[in-house]
Amino acid sequence: MLSHMVRIVNNVARGYITPPKLVNRAAIIPFRCLPMDVDPYMHMNNSRYLVYAELARWRTFPVTGLVHRSYSKEGLFFILAECDVKYMREIRPFQKFVISTTLTIGEEDKWIYYHHHFLEHPDDVRDGEQKKFALVTAKAVLKQRNGKTIKPSTMMKQSNHGEWLTYIFSHSSKIKEIRTSAYRKNVGVTCDLWYEPLLDSMDCAKGMATYNALAGSQSKDTIHQGIRQKNGFSGNEWHSVAASSF
């Protein structure tokens, strides 16, 4: 318990001293598998992935600009509701790794989703491909001391324009603009066709331009074909690589 509290305080402090590097909408944080993290099978124990995911969230806390809100009269409490872990590769003792943390917001303006990608440390990458160790997805909600839920949109206004949140929310607002456009409603394009690819896209403006360029299309099939032709894809390939195309 005490050691965990020390690690939390240490990561918050380091978040101030050396803020996480922001790359492609993700906060990149380096860690190392310590002896206390290893189980009898000589790799990082499965429960420790949740610990490091929490430490990654604490490390990003200062860049959100919401620390002052935690000490206000109303307070700010991060309540974890769900957590899902997908294990892919083991992490060996003393092995370095990074956690790439991204943040998405639910449509209902209530839930916050943290996506923690456990990746091979850049210093250890061979053949140009970064190995994936695990993915931890955490669903959370923010509460005040009186139990009232704080909407993510409200959190943004109170964040003192933290760099990470500012980018995330401005990105999400552009996506919402596309999804709620009059033309989109008329054509009836479904949520997953545009929301997910654009959510992973760094250049929403280009994505919006691509969408608007297809404004003469009259059906979903025509839009799909237009997207494939404009981006040089064939078959259903566009869906899986649309994010990287914008």
C-alpha cells in the first residue's frame, strides 16, 4: 500500500518535471519491469499491467490541467467503472517498455475511455516493427464530492486548457461536426464507418475535405466507392486503413 502510494506521488511529480511526450494524440510514457512486478514464471505478472496503466494515468494528470480542480471545494474524483485487458506478449524482468495512452469520450458526454497500449521501448525495436505487449482499456467517470457527475465537456472548460485535453476535445468536436452534418443525415452513413476511422486520424480537416468532396454521392455504396477511389484502395481495404489515410 505504502509503496504504491509512493509510486503514485512519484509519477505525478514526474508528470510536472518531465511531461509525457505527445505523439499522434497519445501520451508516451516509458517504464521498466521491476523485480516487484515479476511472478514465479519470470515475467511481469498479469495484475501489474493494471498497476502500470494506473501509473500512466497519474503521469498524465498534470498535463490535463485539472490538478487545481482536485483541491477545489467541489473536488474531482476519478472513478473506474470497467477495465479490460488483452495480453499479447510477455514483458521480461528489467525490460523497458512504453505505455501509449489515448483518450476518447463517449457519445453521451459521461464516460471517459483510456486506452493504454503497452509497447516495446523504441531502443529495443528491431526490423522497424514495435512489438505490442498488451492493451488495457479503462472506462471511467468523474465525480464531485457530492456525487454529481462531471461531464467531459465541462471538464474541458475547467482544465485550464491542458495541452492533452485541448487536443482530444478539439479533435472530437470536428468528428461530431462531420457526424451531425445535414448531408450525413440525408445519406444515412452509419456511425462506425466514419467515427472510428476519424477518431484515429490526426488530420480531421483532410478527412472532412474527403467527405465533403463526395457530397454528390446519393448512397452509402457510392460513398464507399468514392472513398476507395480517392484514397487508392480496393475492395474493403479502405475500412481498415482509413485512419492512416487522412
